[in-house]
Amino acid sequence: HLVESGGGMVEPGGSLRLSCAASGFSFRYYTVTWFRQAPGKEREGVSSIGSVETRTYYTDSVTGRFIIFREYAEKMVYLQMNDLKPEDTGIYYCAAASDVLDRSNWSFKDKYNYWGQGTQVTVAS
């Protein structure tokens, strides 16, 4: 399964690093994606990283501010979030997919086999 951590409350312009820890499956072969869900909104894909090829994708609103990376030996995926904005507020989930995903489908929720329980990120003054 997947377990997220690292959420919290931060002021605009601040930074947080989210962590996603995997267990119970062959993590290194999975695409891992961070999704977020703001109150009253649909869950959306934020950033994704491929398995062997380590392709990375970002939604437009976080490009240049967020960085996704993974540590294979530790079975971890991280999301470094910089210059946070109030609109980044939401519950952040990590998810893992056994399929190789690409730019056209990495944010499709039904592609994912495993989901974490989520971690709250709040950006406010």
C-alpha cells in the first residue's frame, strides 16, 4: 500500500516536501502520481513520474514550482513544492499504476491500482 506524509500548513511563498512510501508490491515498476483534491472540486493530477524511464509530467499550474522525484532503493516518491499558493490547498494523494502512462493519460484516475489515504496541505496567511 501507499502512505503519504509531509503535509501541513504554510504561508504563501513557502515550501513543503511530501513523501509517499510504498510497500507490498514491485514499486520500482510502477508509475507514481500525486493527485490533489480541493474542497468541492474534482481530484486532479498534479505530477507524475514513470517507472524505469523516470518520465515526469506536471499540471500547468505547478510547472516550475513543484518537482517530483523518486528513490528506488527506499521505495519512496517525493513531491517538492515551492512557492506555494493558496490555490495549492487540498488533500494530496499518491497513487501507483502498473501501466506505462504518458502525457495523454497520466492524470486519469482509473489508471491507478493503489492509492494512499492522503495528506492535507493548507496554504494561508
